[in-house]
Amino acid sequence: MIEELLEKKEFKKAVTRSNLYKFWRKVAGEKFAEKSKPYSMLGGGVMVIACENAIVAQELMLKKTQILVKFKPYLESLKIKVTDLRFDPKKWEVN
């Protein structure tokens, strides 16, 4: 039963996404972890990051290269290829 669940693509995706959220906190830092979060993956390895507002998106955009470098070991451990980050305040949802 559990083996079947673990083989399901949706389940694998959910676990990977959950781990990605945990790593985002470490990579983005506390200041941005509360105001941004991974939202989705687009084709070509583009990760969309939902941001609380345009100011947060702008600040993260300025740090994009540093974030990608810090994120690399985590992404490799999850076997996810990310080539670019897109910061989008329109995707922000309050939980």
C-alpha cells in the first residue's frame, strides 16, 4: 500500500515541493521566508516564487544570483533543475 503511494507521481511531487519549502527558508533567510515562498515550476527550470508584495519581489530579484547559488545543493539533493527564478506578487496567498 505505502509502496504504491510512494510510486505515484503526484505524491513524489508533493513531497519534493514540501522539502523545497523547507529549503526556501534557509536559502531566502528569515526576513524573506515569511514574505515569499516557492509557488510553481515552469518549463525550462523556471521556479516561480510567490511574494507578499512588489517590494519583496524587487528585493529578491536583486538577490537572485546569490539565491540560486545558495539553492543549488538543495536542488541537487531533490534532483530538481532550476535555471531561473521568477518573483510574482500576484501569486501570493495568505494561508
